[in-house]
Amino acid sequence: MKAVVLITLVFVLVLVCCGLKIGDRTDNIIAERPELTEIVELQDNFSDGTLNPQLWQITREGDFKESTIDVYDANPTENADYRLRLRANTIGTKDDTVKFHGVRSVEKVNFSDEKEISFDLGWNNQSNGCYLTASLYLCPTATNGNPRNEKDWLKFEYAGVPPGRNARCVIATKSGGKVKYLYTEGWPEQKSGRHITNQRIKIILDNKSLKIIENGTEIYGTQSHGLEFTSAYLYLQMSSHSNYLAREIYFDNVVISPK
Ligand SMILES: [Ca+2]
């Protein structure tokens, strides 16, 4: 009888141990799952040296003397530093229009669930950045022209301020054709702007909230951005007024990933 009890006890003990092991393993699998589903939706560091047509479509509006959109090695030494280059020369062009060009993502970004969009923006030490802008638009409609003309968007932008060495940041939305400025660095009262160089920008957003981080510092946040769309094309843009010698800006390390 004692032997039967002993065997039963050992059997129960073995079952409990196996159960714990299976339990541990299940916990591990659950714990690992977020990493497995963390798919980077778009990533381009332009290191191929050419613009990938599967990722990007060129956009353009207005007349230019020169409009160059290419991938450029910004490092004069043998260590290549390929970036997306937007270069505009507007000497002798119509002075009643602003010229826009850049690229648009071929695929849409869905931010129903929180996404992080990060990129580097090189302002390229402009000696005269007047009427020059470098922007990112998130816009639910696709155009090969100018996203600014579309009815809905979110914009993050640097705009050159006179006399031209400084810039200021603008964050704005457009809903049903109506533009709302969320952040202007005190413009128009404050007109001095600030020195910018290579800016590392992170935009974290979902269907309600928006946070913008510039070089590691949060510069804007809201729990209610008011956008009426939850998926959008990503546009990287440059604009210039007429009669400016060639100016160029750079974008690099574009990454869109779940937060
Ligand atoms: Ca690069």
C-alpha cells in the first residue's frame, strides 16, 4: 500500500514539474512575441546610391531652372554618405509662384496603431535660406504634384527666415481644406528663428495623439491632433521662391516602425 502511495506521489510530482516547464516555455513565447511582430514598414538609408522606385515616387510643381532629386554622396572622402538630395535653382523663373519638389512614399503608412516615423534632415548650412522650406507631409491622398494643395495633411517643416541663415519650425494640420497651425516657434511675433544643422526628427502618432521629438527633445505633443485620416503617404519636400541660386537639402535614415 505504501509503495502505491509513493509511486502516486512521484507521478504527481513529475506531472507538476512538466506543467511548470510547459508554463515557463509558454511565458517565454508570449514574452518574445512583440519582437517577432515588430516589422519595420519602411526603411531607407539610401546606401544603394540610387533612389529606389519601389519605395519612392518623385513629386514636382512649378517651374525651375534646375530641379534635381537624387541620391548623393555628401562625404567628399572615400567613406560614402549617401542621402536623398533635393536641389533647386530658381533663377529667372516666374516670380509669382513658389516651386515645390520632393518624393512621396509608394506605400501608405497606417497609424491606427501607434507608429514612429524618424528621419534626418540636413539643412546644409544655408547662407541664404530665405523662402526655402524643408518639409515632411503625411497626406492620405497621392499626388505627383504638391501635397500642400491636397485637402488633408499633417506637416512638419523648417522654413528659412530673413536674412537667411536661420530657420524656424512649423507644425500644422489641414482638415477638409482648413489649415491649423499647431506650433510656429512664436511666429509672426518672433521672427529671429534659430540655427539648425543636421536635425534628427521623430514623429510618434496614432489615431489621436501626436508627439514630435527634435534632436532628442520633445518640442510638441498633443492628445488630440484632430486628423480625420489614419493612413497616409509620406512626402519629403523642398520649396523655394523664384530667383534663388542652387540650394540643396538632404534627407536620410527614414524609418517607419510600430512604436
Ligand atoms: Ca545614408
